Amino acid sequence: MTNALASSPNLGFAEPARRPAVVQVADLTAIAVLRSREEFEAIAADWQALEAEVPGATFFQSAGWARAIFAHEGKRSGLDPVIVTLRKCGRLVAVLPLQRLSGGLSILTPLGDGFAQFSDMLAADILDPAETAAKLIAAALAAAPCDLISLHKVRDDGHLVAGLRHAVETGEEQGAPFERLSEWADFDAYFGSIRAKTRKNMRSSRNRLSRDGLLEHRMAADEAETRAAVARIVEGRADRLKEQGLTSRAFADPGFAGFCESLVGMDGIEIMALSLNRDGQPLSEQWGFVHNGRYYIFMTSRDFGASEESPGKLHMKDVMETCFARGIETVDFMTPIMAYKQTWCRQLTGVRDYAIPVTFKGWARIHIWDRCVRPGLKRLFTALPASLRAVLLRATGRNLS
């Protein structure tokens, strides 16, 4: 099978090799491809040190996330890691964490794809992102031959996107809203910037909810409380998706709930779980990851019986105030763009899916399925009534997300 990217001036793939050790390149740099958990653990401390040095390093390319994926997938015996590292004068300066999926097609995807929310490359600022990404992708393909590379949710403000000039954009462009709390003197200054009418409506809603019981905002205080909150929120989110006749790549995986609970207490992972309760019963809850001064809102759930009072919006006020109190610099609402997020966020980055064909089979998959058939089926499916969507999902077990 021919290599569809053989003529690319930036990638320049060599004949695929079987599990190469270390590839020497110019300027006293060395690229290595790690294929096991043992190899990962050997460099984990260097990986974490690099994260701390790189502004904007994303949680889903962190050593903590990689360790969680190894721990979870190790139980299922199906993980084929392809973690590409770059060292300069012995110092780790870049990491591209991938994995290979095998089946009808062989596909390189980000490590933990399906559960992760962003794809990126961890790279020191001294590097040229485009050149570095091209080298690391080429090394991954040499070590783990495949039909295509599939990269979901690549941020426009990340490092990896610079190396994807020759990639094919698939799916619809999305957006990830976020707010830099560090730009505000304190919470009062930030909250005062919210529209006066919105603040008034929130006060009125809070007063009405308070008439029926004591409102209390709580952050989980220990691992047991955090684990219980995570399990409750995941279950609530899953139930809501079923009601809507929807799913996602994560929730379509029967191991997803267990994976989420396993993250609590994992080395290198800090989870924050927050609840707005009325007489001890949750009205709105969320949990997410705190990494490098950034809080990623990973999952939310709320009591839709109280939806007329917008408990989720009220809860976000408490969440943002908590983030200010904890010294968190940025709150990342992640995809998709939604009206309630825009109440709280001024910043937005584009998020896109990319694919790189390597063989003709990979090219056909990208251009026929990813760019034509799947988007059309998804539009038809989402246009159906929720009850019919739920029936079809149960009958087929398919996921078009």
C-alpha cells in the first residue's frame, strides 16, 4: 500500500521500522518512542517538570492523564501506546502522547482518545511548533505504522495545530470558551462586569429557591466525598443523555464511569467537585481537573425539576467565586459553545478535528466516511425526536458523536 503522505515536504516519512529505539536528529536532540507503561514511568518525572514550565500546557496531555489511561486500559489489555518524546541536550522538551487502535483500519489517536477533551502536543517554548510536530508525527508513524492519524479537538491556541498544515480538517469547527480570572483584581470586580439584568435575575432566582429550603454551596473535602460526587454526576449526566436520545464517544464506552471514579486520588491528578445543594440535596453539580492554574469543567449535572430557576447558572457564580478564592488563573468551559457559558466567559478558542491519511484505506475513510457519510448521518439522527433517537441507540449501539 502506498504512503499517501510520501511527498509531504514537512513530514518526510521513512520506510516504517519495527519499534525503533532512539532516532538522532540535528542540534544534539534525540527522539524516542515509548511503547510501554514501564517506559512511561521512567520519564514521568521529567514529563511533569516540562508541564510546569510550559504556559498553556493542557491537562489531557499531562503525565497524570497518561498514568490514568495506562491504569484503566491495562485492565482491558488493549492499549497500544505510542508516546513520542524529544530531548535536547538530555532535557525533555516535547511529548506527543498517542496510541494505536487496530481493527479494520489501524489508526493513531491521542492517548485516551474518546475520554480526553483536547488533543495537543506538549512542547517547550524554545522549539518551533510546526517543525517539532512534524518530526514527532513522523517518528510515531515509523514506530507504529497505520492507515491514518485522527486528532480530535485540536485547539487553535495549542502547539500541535502548527504542524497540521497538510492535515485534512474533518467535522464541524467548534469553540471552547474560557475566562482568565487573572485579568481581574478579585471576584467582585469580575462579577460586576456581568450584565446588571443577569445579576438581578440570579438574585431573584436564588431568593425563590431559598424559600423552599437552605441553599448551600459545597466543595468536596476529601477523596471519599469527591468519589461519591463524581459517581453521582456521571450517573446524572448519563441519565440525561438517555432522556435526550443522545450519547458520546465517552458514554458509549461501558468502562467510562469506572474510569472517572478511578481518577480520584490518582498521582498527578487534582479533581475539584462542587455542588449547589438545597437542604442537602444537589440542585446543580460539576467536577473537573485543576492543572497548572487552570480549572477544566469536565462534567456537569443538575436537577431539571428546578430548571425554571436556572440552578446551573446560580451554581456557576459560586464556582467562579471558589476559583478566585483558590487562586485559579483560568476557568476552561471546554466545548461546545453554549449560551450559559458565554455569560461567564470573554475568551474563546477554535477547536477542530484533523486527520492525516497514510494509506489509501486511510484516505478513503477520511474523505468518504469522516467528511461525507458520518456528518450527514449525524444531522439526520439529531433531527429525529428524542424518543426515536433513544430507540435507535439501544437497537444499534452506534455512536455518531
